[in-house]
Amino acid sequence: EDLGIFVLCGQSNMAGRGLISDEYQNVLCKMGEHIVYLDGLDQDSSWVIAREPLHSAADNYVIRRACGNASNAKTGKGPGLSFALKAHRLLKNASLIGPDFQIGLIPTAVGGSRIEYWRPGAVLFNRLIAQVRAGVRIASENGRNAKVRGILFYQGESDACQEDLAEYYRTFLQVSSR
């Protein structure tokens, strides 16, 4: 295995809304040659060196509107890239990976999406599965040995209503057990 894939999903907390400075991007360019992300959607995707905003294709106005959120918010800095940099450093320091190993991120988060859209069979779940399949296929076509290693799911406040908490928990268990 030379590409360990992590899928990033959830709401705007995962998609990121943080400001991205030139200084931050420059630091990433120096540190992040071992971190790539699937840039684009489905058939038009390619693995490229990771840069913020990771979720610019996944968290766009058209997709948010389809999920009942007409927000025009722009994606920014989120937790995915920081996670990948730290994970790569820990794996390397523990001698668990070779020098050519990369972490691949598949960004699928959509700001304002309710957890019901992430249920198996729902629109965002199906889109996530399509993106993962595309990422593994594209890696394989380029001679890479890729394996999905984990999912980072960071849901925000769209489902924070107290009376819906039990349903939210049931749905989260459905989503996280797939």
C-alpha cells in the first residue's frame, strides 16, 4: 500500500470556513508533499498535492441547495489537512510507513447538511461512495495501491435540536456502521 485514503464528511465544520492566508498555504506546500486529495467530482477527479480549501468542489452552492441549504458561504480551512499532516508524521516516526507513502483525502463534506442526507441510500452517502470508488479507481489506473483507512465525520449544528436527539443518534449509528 502506498496511498492510505481517509474520507472527510459531515457539515461546514469539516468542509471548513476558516480563513486561508498565503503564509499558511506556503507552509503546507513545504510540509505536505505526502498529502494528496481527490480534486474534482466523480469522473473528472484527479489526485493532487493537497491545498486548502479541500472541499471547494464538494461543498458548492448547487450541492448545498439540493440539501436544503441555500447558503452562499465559501469553503476555507478545515480540520482535514491538519489531521493528515499529523497522521503522516506519527506513522512515519513509528516506522509504520515507507518513504513514498502518501495520505489521500477524499473531501465530501457539505455545509448545513442534515445527517439524514448521509444515511445509506441517501444523496450524500451515495455521492460519498461514488467519490471513494472514483478515488480508488484513479489511484489504481496510475499504478497506486490504495486502501481506505478511515472516515472522519464531523457533523455540526443542523441536527442539534433536543427533541431530535434520539433520532440523530440512531441515524449516526447507521451512517457510521457502513
